[in-house]
Amino acid sequence: MKNIFYLVILFSIPLFSQEIALLKYSGGGDWYANPTSLPNLIKYCNININTRIKTKPATVEPGSPDLFSYPYIHMTGHGNVVFSDADSSNLKNYLIAGGFLHIDDNYGMNEYVRKEIKKIFPNNDLVEIPATHLIFQKPYPFPNGLPKIHEHDGKRPQAFGIFIKNKLVLMYTYECDLGDGWENAEVNNDPKEIRDKALKMGANIISYIFSN
């Protein structure tokens, strides 16, 4: 019955007033990194893929019941992440109920966040999302999968996911740094084509959430 209740909460939000949120987690990591990234992504999606997302993203904590008000939760940072048992349980219920968590490693998060994902889904492994997955197909095609936005360690960009009943509910983007590509142009001095790739990939994620 609990999951049914959460489903009602999550999907009772009118599409014309959708709101997305940034996850404020514990552990000392800079959850607040990239302050212009989500507002820019929202603006891009509202203009280019006809979403009607509130222009200012909310901030939500992983253990809060407010989590269920948002179809998309974004998480980023460079350092340590800690989910309590209550946080992990709440996040699991949220994702099972139809929510979506996008974790974007802003460099330095990987060694910490993988352990915390395992707290949420101890019986599910992160698997690499193939380039053939719908999230890379529309509205913008990425035939090679996740684009490379920032170099970091020079490794290839990878998108990992947790699937529940064949549906992607958690996406972890690694060695890519989409959020930096969403930020204001002067922040990282990325060329326009790099920022365009990042924003288009972000629009694909939003489109996937709102249409599946």
C-alpha cells in the first residue's frame, strides 16, 4: 500500500507545473556545485522540447517526504556522500514509485557515491547503459552514447544505471560532467558545440522521464 500511496503523490503533479530538484546530501561533498546548471537545463528544455518546468529548481534532502513531489532529482558534487539508512529507504521507495535520480559525477565523487547507491539497491548492480537505449535516441540522437563534456582523467564517458522491471530509474554519469556543460558559458569557457551536446543530452534525460 505504501508504494501505491507514493505513486499517487508522484504522478498527481500536473504536467504544466512540473518541478525538478537538486539533492542536498550529507557527508561534506559540495552538493551545491554548478549553481547555474539546472536553471540553464530547464530553460533549454522549455524552449526546445516544449516542457513547462518551473524555472527555479527546488532543493530536497534524500530523507524528506518532499522527494516524491519531483519526477527528476539531480545530484552532483566533487566529494564525499553519505546516505543514512532512512535516506536510502526513502530514495528506494521514491525510485520504485516512479521517480528518477540522476547522479552526475563532477569529478571526485565516484569512490563515494557507488557505495551509497549500493545502500539503496543492495541487490541490484549498476550496469552500463548501452548506446542503443532510448535515452540516447530522442529527441537528440547520440549514436555513441554519453558524450564527453570535460576531460578529467581522459577516460571514456560512461552512463550506468539501475533498472527496475526494465525501466531505468537511476542514471549515474561518469567521466562526462554534463552539469559543467549546462553551466553559464563563462564558468568553464566551454565552446558552444560542447555546451550544446551537454544540454541536448540533458534534454534527452528530461524527455525520457516525462514520456516513459
